[in-house]
Amino acid sequence: MFVVRRIHHAKPGQSRKLAEVLRKIGEMYQGNGERKPSRIYTSGGSTPGALNTVYMEWLEEALMSPYRPELVTLEPSDGLFAELKEHEESSSEIEFYELFSGE
């Protein structure tokens, strides 16, 4: 089992708006059956960590290519990905962690 974390860098003052867009995107992927539930969290401001940073994290059974043929490409009609770009300062980063199972 793997933890996948996307790190988004918000424009100043846009962290909460960016977090809301990411929540909707996570729900869209989950509703489509492409992803498990996501957690969205922020750092900076009233908590330690980098300012204007929003994290989106979810679990995956296996790490697979985003170019695999069976993957459904999502193109939301409500413009969520365009809205995402409105609130981002720069491109997101991605991290992968293997969960320790004790086996």
C-alpha cells in the first residue's frame, strides 16, 4: 500500500480556495472509481510549515502509470482544473511513500 501526496503551492491568500478546489477534485476522482478518499490539509499561517501550501493525500494499492490504457481521463465540465490553476502559484509536486505493514 502506498501513500501518494501532491503538494500544491497557492498564490498568497488563496490556500483555502485552493483546498476547496482540491477537495472537489478528490471527490470527482473517488466518484469515478479512480481513487480512494483524499485528505486535504494546509500548512503555514496558524500552523508550522511552508506558507501557502496545500497538500492532497490518498492511498493506492499499487503505483501504476498515469498513461495506462484503462485509466479514465477526467475532463470536468465545471472547469475545476482551470480553477485549480487560478489559485496555484507554481506547479505541484508529488511524493510517494510505502506504508509499513510489519510484514
